[in-house]
Amino acid sequence: MDWTQSRQMLERARLSLTGGVSSPFRAKAPVPLYFRDGRGCRLTDVDDNTYIDYTLAWGPVILGHRHPRMVEAVAAQASAAHIYGAQHAAEIEVAERVQAMVPCAERVLFTGAGSEAVQIAWRLARAFTGRNRILKFEGHYHGWMDSALISYKPAAAAAGSEQTPNVVLSSAGQVPNSAENVHIAIWNRVEAVEQVFAAHGAGIAAVMMEPVLCNSGCILPGDGYLAAVADIAHRHGALIIFDEVITGFRMAPGGAQQFYGVTPDLATFGKAIAAGLPLSAIAGRRDIMEQTVTGVVSFGGTFNGNPLTLAGARAALEELSRDDGAALKHANAMGATLRDGLREAARRRGIPCLVTGFGAAFAIHFTGRTELVHYRHTLDDDAAKLRRFLTLLLEEGVNALPDGRFYTSAVHQPSDIEQTLAAAGRAMDRL
């Protein structure tokens, strides 16, 4: 496959745009691709190569590219005011829709990015409990800001023991005191949470986790794990916060909390909430959320709840709610078929492989393990084999994320899955 134009555009971009990309995560092998269009589940790059898209812009495009409802909604608002810096009807309508869909959503706040939403949730939890510390889990990603980018994919040599994992800064430039108010535990181990609370429970404001560990391998929680952690937190006077930036409006209309039947005190959302427009939200208990109303908790933002993004969110959530969530059921069914097909393709070829996650978000691992329970298990993955497989897939016209993640949308069809599995088979034959 020819990527001449992408390579030329990268060289041009490096003269003005840092690294040639707007997010370093996108600088993927064999070359960061530059795209010129997308429709449905297909992307076209500047070299006129077409791909079946399983990146979905790192998750947001749950309805596919250029969904007619989204195009209509955004076009209508684009011809009106883009921002007021004041109130408007769409704020109420989208908040009411979130309330109707999400179990924990007694109140809702809108902001721009998932990283912001996490900071607001932590501030609310700390103010409500009068405590400073957050318990988070190794490998879980809650945004790039200093206070949250802790022990995200630490190297084995730095991570410490499973019983007492080290608190590891994840970027140069983070000041050491970023980690002062964070405790780290191994995920999916109830006893690990009990251990941290036994030692530090009086100072912990909240436990935060991805209810499905999507950012480090798409690992599912063990049976009863989410409920057990919530119970431990509440017994010690702490809150439970779900980071549903990926699972929200993807795993089920009401997110992982609806799917697993465990309602957190607070939750953060992003990505699929506006099906491709930049929007995130915090939802949760009224008594916690309304600390912003009393002025106890400071919160604001010029672009919060702007009409353009909320027009997209209104259309997206209406579409995802339609016919008892038929769009998400379809996305998850397509993903389950693809996930099972990849697993079977590897088995037939004798390739050690696990495919983990749920229908609309899963990951492929080239590993000799028979089960993945937490982040450290992913350190045994054959990273070189994964890179080679993804490059071969790209040459076959299938675009997945560089960590082996696949997202399926409401517009992927059985023929797309069939074509993808045929391409994956050919790629595996060449490994």
C-alpha cells in the first residue's frame, strides 16, 4: 500500500506542528496517516487508500463517520450561534437525556475533555468528604493532567510488588508532589483495596477506576468486583467514581454502570456522548454535584455546554436511545462477531492469542497467558508481533488502534466483519 502523500505531509507538518501530529498517541507505525474523508465505517487517506475503520477517532464515532442525524444537527446549529457564554435550551435537553439514560445522573455538568471531567470529579469528591487522597489502579488512564497521570502503564522494573505497588509518575515534567495524594492498587483484587483502606482509609476521598480496563488491554472486571469495591469505599466513608469516558454510551445506553448494575456516586463521560464532537460530562448524586451551585467547589469554562457540541450530543443520544438502544446492540453484536472470529483465526493457526473486552471495545493480545486479570498481565504481551500484525492489517485496508484495540460502531455491517476477518487471516498467515 502506498503512503507517499502521508509521508510528505508528515515532513511538512513537522516544520510547524510539534512532531507533525496534534496528539503523540497518533504517531503510529509505519507512518502517521493523514486522512481526507470518512463515511460510515470507512476512512480515506490522502493517498486515496480506503480502510475499514476500527479506531473510530479513538472511540467517539459510535454512530460512524458522517451519520445523517449528526450532519443535520451540526449543520443546523452551525448556521445559528456557535456559543453564547450563557444558557440555552439544548443544555437542559441533553442533561435530561443523560439523566434518563445513566443510573447515577441525578445532576449533570458539561465540560470539554475527559481529562477536565476527572479533575472536576476529584475536586467534588474531596470537597464532599473533606479528604484529600484518591485511590486509583495501576494501568488505568484518567487523563494526561499531572494529578491523574500516575502509574499509567509503568514499566515492570518501576512498578514494585503487587502487594505494595509503587506510585509512578508517567511523564517527564511532572513534579514529584503530583503523586502525594494518590494511592495505587492492583485492579481486580478485592484484597488489594481492603489493604489500602486498612492503612489509609481515613484519608481517602474516593476510589476511581475504569469499570472495564479499556486503556490497558480491555480487561473485564471479575464477578462482583465493582460492587465489592463500592461497598469497601462506602464503609470507609469514601466515594466511588467510574471513569466511563470509553464505556459510557458504548457498553450499554447507560454505560458500564447500567450493564453491571453498580451505581457509582460520580461518573465521567466523553467520547461517544457527542458521537465525535468535543464534549465530556460529569454525572452523579445531587448532594455532591450541587457543591458547584453553593460556591463551595469552583468550576467553570468558556466553552462548557456550547450550542454546537450539544446539538451533536442531542442527536447522538437520541439515536443511541432509539428502539431500546438498537444502535448499541448492533455495535456490540458486530464487535462480538469480530472478536470471536479473531480468536478463532489465531487458534486455527496455532498462534498464542487472547482477545479481551466486550463487543464494541476489545483488544487483541499475542500472549501465552490463558487469562488477563490486571495491567501487569499485559506486560507479557509480544509487542513486536502486535505491531507487525497491525501493520499487515493496515496494508490489507483495516485500521485499528496501535495498542491492539478495536472499536465497532452502529454502522459496521456483517460484510465489513467478514472482510476484516479475511484480512486478519491473511495477516496472521504472514506473521
